[in-house]
Amino acid sequence: MKQKKMGLITLAAIALLALAIVLFVSIKGSRQADAEFPDFSNVTVEHVPEGFNEAEQPSIGDKGAPVTIVEFSDYKCPACKRWNEEVLLELKREYLDTGKAVLYYVDYPFLAPDSNLAALAGETLYQQNEDFFWIYHHKMSELQGKKDETWATKKFILNLVRTHIPEADIVQFEQDLDSRTYIENVKKDLMIVERHEVMGTPTVFVNGKEVEDASFAGIQFAIENP
């Protein structure tokens, strides 16, 4: 009876040890994830420009064009992927490449912690070269993973940049990404989101007015009927 009791105690101790190990690994993994993905909640900025802060946003088209289009987007948003592959291509052909309109991109990372890293990485590349940003933007859309999976990791992003933007200074890019050099720029975008009461992605404004139908037809109607 004593031996049986000791055996049960030993099994219980082993089970508790196993549980402790699982909890430790889980907590450690969670902390590593928290360290990898930026948190914008405690970031403060001295001044948030009025409007959409166009002077600091990536753009396509002639900045002197009579029509201004602003898109709010999250790199993990499946609807944004479809918008990029369908609507943006039509807008580019019909309005942006012809000098009729200019499009500005504004980050709205809200779906998951890796949305934050994806946005910060795009901002960091933009600071090196605007062309780098648009290559990144295109490839992130093309290679988009599942919304409910953590795929926009530092490893994924570094591999993307090395493979598709070899001209970028990868050492400087990684340093700036790790040190969160341009985190305030993304925070500004989030404050713009709040000011304009943007509720989801993709959200599109034409000449300062939100377009309810963000399809090409809807945006074209807003452009042609100001």
C-alpha cells in the first residue's frame, strides 16, 4: 500500500513538472512574440498633421492631380488583397498613370500583432526608398497568408526583402525594424484612422469623402460625380 501511494505521489509530481514546463514554454513563447511585434498603444507623437498627412504617405500618381484617393489597409486583410489585385490595377490604368488622380496609402494595422510588424516594415522600407515600399506592398499582398495565422513574422519579412528587394540596405532595414525607428509614423496613421472614424479595411476616401462602395465602379462614380 505504501509503495502504491509513493507511486501515485511520484506520478503526480511528474505531471506537475510536465505542466510547469508547458506553462514556461508557453509564457516564454508569448513573451518572444510580444517582443517581435510592435505595440502602438503606448506610442506618443508630438504633432499629428491635419487631413491624411499626405506629405508623409507613400503615393502613386501625380501629386498635383485634381483627384486625391486615400486607401486605408491592413496587410493581413483578405479583402485588401483582392482590392490590390483588382481595384488598384484598374485605378492605376485609368486614373493614376494618366495624371487624373493620385493615391495615398495609409496603414491601419488592426487584425493581429503581426499586422503591426508588417505595417512598421513597410514604413521602414518607405524611409529608404518609396520604390522599395511599393515592391514590398505588392509582394505582401501576393504572398499573403491566412488571416488567422501568424505569418507576417520578422523572418518572413526579411526573406521577402532579401528575395524581392535586393537593392535595399538589409542591414539598416533590420536595425531600424528592431529599434522601431519609425514607429511614430505608423502611430500617426492610427490617429488619422481614429479622427476619420475608419471602421475597417479597405476603406477609401475620394477628395476627403469616404466612398461606401470601394469597388472600381464605386470609386469611379465618386470621382466622376464629385
